[in-house]
Amino acid sequence: MAVNFPIVQWAQHANIYEVNIRQYTTEGTFLAFRKHLPRLQQMGVDILWLMPITPISKKERQGSLGSYYACSSYTSVNPEFGTLEDFGKLVKEAHALGMKVIIDWVANHTGWDHHWTIEHPDWMMRDADGHFIERNGWKDVIDLNYENEEMRKAMIEAMLFWVKEYDIDGFRCDMAHLVPLDFWQDARLECDGYKSLYWLAECEVVEYHDVFDTTYAWWWMHVTEKFFQGNASVHHIMDVLHAYSQYPKDTQKLFFTSNHDENSWNGTEYEKYGQAAKAMAVFTCTWAGMPLIYSGQETASDRRLKFFDKDMIDWKEPLPLQDFYTTLLHLHKSPAVSQGETFILPTSHDGLMAYVRRKGEQVLLVILNLSSDDRVKITVEHEWVNGLFTGVFSKIHYDFNGKETFELQAGDYLLYEKR
């Protein structure tokens, strides 16, 4: 199976940061968020993914402010966040700092009072009695009818609006697998015809890589959760990663310990992974793929953010994990990680994961103790682990000779780099 669309060069080894505008600042606006841009750029963020910026339907609204994913128009902005002009300024400022901006695109459904429900009711899914329907159990949205060619054309025109008028750099496509693949092919042909874009799919259907550059690593996420619940082993995690390695060439998986859905509905990374939360973050930034950081993870927040109401992130100063993520995101861009080959090291403890990544003379050794056991030892023996290495976080130098023994505490992570 061939990938039909080459990934844009700037996204090949990039880091993504998901922006929850509503909860980011007291004001919850585009303009207020702009003051964080220099910090995020210094942290190593390349791509800003903005959760849906479109206005939210009032009919069947959940909570006081509603779901971002129940839009009432595809070509205007949520007044809660500001104006179209404010959004344009945000994009320009991000571009000036060398970052790209992608927007969340919800193509499967609209809110109940989207203007299409009145202007083009035949564009919506309806039952035998003509009533609007939704097939996935979400009360505040209506499914769109992809058998209607006029609706498809209008959807693509709406996507082009943001590309042409506001110079966005791509789309994160919500529940992409619920929308026919041939629609996404048409949409990418049209949109990329105007400007080469980056396409991220919230799905894990291999065939969707015919269109999308990156898809979610849901399978990995679910297996890691089972591991921390005591219902899977590291071998099960490695089986998933092996399966990913068989994906078509030049495709990417998105790895994360949190995002808006995970944080609000399934729990923070600390609820899911406990004391190994940071070790899991290390994995997402050192394995082959694309790492995602969610709004506020740099604060080490252990709180679930409300989804339908105002619930601002607590920006503790100084940010406890700002330096941690800065180190990881910059490390992810190093050749050993972004372009390197991988050798998985044998371990004698089921809670250990160890691997070496190499590109040319650059080598990265990663050892993760995902267990709750202290003083876990591992002896690493490999020809790549030879020469002068530096602790990625400690900055201490080590002279490795091809066989070294390490000891880790529960939830510990060790990274050594040879440049």
C-alpha cells in the first residue's frame, strides 16, 4: 500500500502541542494565549494544534459553555475566543516564531443548530421520519450525510477558507475514521493544491495513511493502560510497537500520555501511569514517531479539566516540568531519535523497557523502569553503547565500554547520549 501524499518537510521530525484555548488563560482568548508563544517556541514546540475554534451550538449544549466539537458554523470563530482578526494575528505571530498552526476539524458531525440544519437539512443524517440522528451516542451533535455530494463540496470549501484566508498549516481531523476515506482524499487534493499542509488523523486505521501523515497510537495507549493495571506485560507493549513498525514507509504514529479526551474523561497521566508518568513521557519523545504535549502538562497538573465549562489551568511558577519537556522535545529532534534505527535491548525484569537509537555516530540509550519495584538492575551489552556518553538530564559524562550495569528506582528513567 503506497502513501499517496508526501509529508511536508517541516513536519517530518516535529513536536506537537495541543492548545485548549478556553482553559489556557483567565480570558480564554486567542490574544491572551499569544503571550505563551515565545515560551512554547523555546520549549521546542513546532506545531500548535488548536482545539476547535468554531462557534458552539446552543441547542442541546452540554454544560455552561458546550463542547468545542459541536459547531454551529465552519467558517467563523467562537466569540468566546475572540474574532477572526484575533485568530489571524495569532497565526501570524506563531509563524514569525517559526511555529506552524493546525486546527481541529470536525467533519463527521455538527451541532444541532448549525446553519446547515436549516439551509440544507438533506446534508444531515435523518431517520425514516426525517428526524436528525447521531450514531455514536453523543447527545449534542448530528451526523453529516456523506452520500450528498453538495455537502462534501461545501465541507471542502470551508476547509479551504481557513487555508486561503488565515494561512493555517494543516488539520487535525476529529474521529477521521467515521468519515469516508475518499472524502479525505478529495479534501487533501483540493487543500494541498493551494498550499502543502500537514494532516493528522484521530484514528488508527492503516488505510487512512493513504491520505494522512500521522495517526493516533491508540492501541499503544490502551495496552500501556492495561500494563499499569496489571493486565499486560512489557512484551505486549513491544508487540504493538512491532506492529507499528510494519506500517507503510514514511508514516508516523502520534504518541502521548495525555490529550483533551484523556485528561477530561479517562484521567491525567498521573492517574493512569502513577510514578512512571515521566518515564512514559520519555518514551513518547524517544521512540520513532511524533510526540504530543497537551496544554498544562508542563505544570505537572494532576487535575482533570472540565470539558464543557470554564476550568482554567493552574500555571504554577516556575513551571515544574518546563525544563523536563524542553529537554525531551529538543532531544526528539536529534538525528538519533528523529532519523535513527532502533535496537531493543533484552531485560530480565518485566517492568523494564530498554532500547538504543542510532544515526551515524550519534547514539541514544534509553532505560525505563515502568514498575513499582526499586533497585532494579539491568546489564546492557551492545556495540553501540561504547564511547563517551552524556546523561541527557544530569549532563554528567560517562565512558561506556560496550557492557554496562545500571540500577533504577521505581518509575525511574535513564537517558545517555553520544554525539
